[in-house]
Amino acid sequence: MARTDTLERLIPASVASDDTTGQETFRLHADRYHFAAEHALPGRLLDIACGVGYGTRILIDERPDIEAALGVDISADAIAYAQERYAQPRTEYRVADAMTFRTEQPFDTAVSLETIEHLPDPAAFIANLLRAIRPGGRLVASVPTTPSVDANPHHRTDFTERSFRRMFTSHGLREIACQRQVQPFNPVQILTRKETRLADMRPNLLKYYASHPGAAVKRAWSTVVDGFNNRYITIVWEKP
């Protein structure tokens, strides 16, 4: 079964009541899905990198005009959990790689939340995902906009709001709506890693900063500008 104790995957039923970081992370994730449900189009919906499937279920439960929702994730364990815990007649869960996913019938809406920062080639992923959306369809995507690669070993790219937007506007997409979120963090908890989800952070951060001085500069500047807060953005795009 999918692990519950990593930064990589969130399983709501396994987040301890005293795990402040985990509880707040789940609230923010769920809020993104509620936002996506508000702006999804009727018809067929794709939730790419759906994890254990709770977000796909939020989307389908809140929008009865969505005919069918497909949740896709690369983890067979996560998909098995989704099929067991979150299945309903209008949902399907499937194992597939987000970078190479293909569909014969385009979707009206695609949702990709907290996915792009994990991938080896974000631009190639977006280009591939747009092929799965019909003209006039919508794409809802989110990323952290404060540095995360230094602390989270699963992340490969840091984004700002500007760099994130640029990847989509380069394809001619039109911005429909935007949601910003802020998650305060306690630096003492980060350093001591007492909470379950923090135990999987990158080990020996000082050594990492020594070999990646640019990451140290990013972190210092982010702390000056944003304080001890992580920031996220979710944007709804319309495909021409």
C-alpha cells in the first residue's frame, strides 16, 4: 500500500490529528480541488497525477455535470488505494506516466495540482497535457511559488508566479482565474523534523547549500521577502 509518511504523497485518513503540517497541507490541497471544481467545464475531466484519488472524488462529487472523471497516477499502490477508497460510478483510476499519457478522446477539463515541480521536463509535460484537452477546454494547474527544491528531494524545479505563467502563455492559453495560498511554517519544526511529513525532507541541508549556493541565495531571499511562509498559486487556463 502507498506510504503515508512522505512529502511525496498525502493520504488524508493517515494524517495524524497532531500533525500540524500534514493537516494544513491537506486543507490547502483540498481547497485547490474545490477551486478546480468551481471552474471545471461540464463533460469529461482528467486529474493527472491524482495521488490516492481523494481530489478526483472531490471534483466528481461537487460537479454532477461532469460525466466522467479519470484519475491517473504513476504509482500502482496509489491507484489501488484510490480504487478501493474513492471509486464511484463516474470515476475511473488508471496507472500511467504523466509525461507520456495519451488519450483518444479529448477532455473538457484537465487538472494538474502540485505536479509540474516534480517532473524532469515541465515544458514537455504541459505540451503533452494540452494535446489531451479539446479546443476551448480548460486546464487547472498549481505549483509552489517559493523555493522548495532545497528542502523537498522530490521536487526538481522552483517556480515564481512569472515563470509559471510564462510556460502556459507561450502556448496561447488565456488565464481565467487565479487562487493564491499561503502556508506558514515553523523553522524549528523543520530543523527537528518531529512531524511525520517532515521526516522525509532532504538530509543535511547545509551540505546541500554548500554544493548548491544558488539554492542558498534563493532561500535567503525568500525568507526576507516572504518570511517563514510557503506560497502556492493555482491558475485556470483556457485552451484556444
